[in-house]
Amino acid sequence: MLTVLGVGPGLGLSIAHRFGREGFTTALVSRTDTRHAGYRASLAGVDARTYTADVTDEDRLRDVLVRITADAGEIDTVYFGPADATSGPGITPLTEAGAGTLRASFDAVVLPAARLVEAVLPGMLARGSGSLLFAGGLSGKYPMPMLGSLAPASAALRMYVLTLHAALRETGVHAGILTIGGLIERGDIHRVFTAQDHGFSVGTLDPDDIADRAWQLYTEREAEAEFNAMAAV
């Protein structure tokens, strides 16, 4: 069973489609239920269930994982990719970012990922199987000044997942990260970003292509897949 935490109309839904084609039951979690009916309709032929929770909230994350397990059984695979185009700490130039600004980015990115692992990893280790997939940013691998205060948290998330992958190598449990540089088509961030002039352009990525690579990451137990539509990197 696959749980998609932070589902949206872009990559999260493509992940659900890709794994659903392989017979996975899918549990889709987002902050509101506004688009849930449409998500379920688009996943015709897939056993898809929808849940509402802010997965960056520790208590709500724990509660929704309990509900999913009660409804659909043990969680075999998790995709963690919450991203909100309208909230969060935003981007502050790194030359202007104080410790509080950086902490806010870590609170929004790294800590929720660690809380997810804390919640589901013990069961996976007990069963000797499972996969933890995360979406991260290319600024966690290459210096990208325009992403300012988000970059240190992206780097921390990337190294967290890569180190977790190495630590789990002999356990039967897998961890991997999709390191993404570009706007994901059909996604909310793509819609919001392209509605304004930011003074620089960003290439786009097809979420179905990323989802196909996520499936390969899962089946081949790889640590990382990189997607780079940033011409300057």
C-alpha cells in the first residue's frame, strides 16, 4: 500500500497513478478535501482513498497514518512531498537570512520528514520491507543563490535521506530521494510561479516522467534520481 503525503495535481497525483498501475492501493493526503473527488475520479481502476491532514503538523501526521493503517493495512511505501505555493517561510536571500529564518525552513522541510520516518520506520524494520521516498530540491546539491534560505534545508533533507539509505541497506527497507530542479507541470507551484515575473526563468518537468523514475528508484532500491531543468546549473 502506497501513501502519498502532500498530494497535489502535479507530481503527487502522478506518483499515485504510476504505483496504482502496479496494483498498489493508494492513500492520498492533502491539507483540504477540495480536490479529492477529482483525484479519485482520475484514478479509475485504482483502489484510492483520500484523507485530510496538514502533514507538517506532528499530531495530525501521526493521526492520519493511524487512520490509513486502520482502513487499508500496513503502509508499505510512502511518498513524502508536501509543497504549498501560498504558505511556508518563503524565500529570503541568504545574505539577509538570520537564524530564525533558516530555522523556519528546517521546521517546514526537514522535521516533518524526520517525524514521518519516526512514525513508520519501526513497523517497516519489523517486517523487513518497505520504501521511503522523498521529494527534494536541486538547491540541496548545487549552490543556487536565487533559492536563498530554502537551500540549507534542501541540503539537509538530501543528506538525511542519503544517509538513511546507507544505514538501511542491510535491513530490507529502502529510502530514496527525487532531487528536483524545475517547475513541475500541472502542479500548484508551477501555476503560481508562472503567473508572475520573477526576473528569471525556470524550466519545466513532466510529473509523469518523474513518477516513472520514482518507480525505478523503488524497484531497484536506488538512493537518488536527479531532474535538472535549470539551465544555469
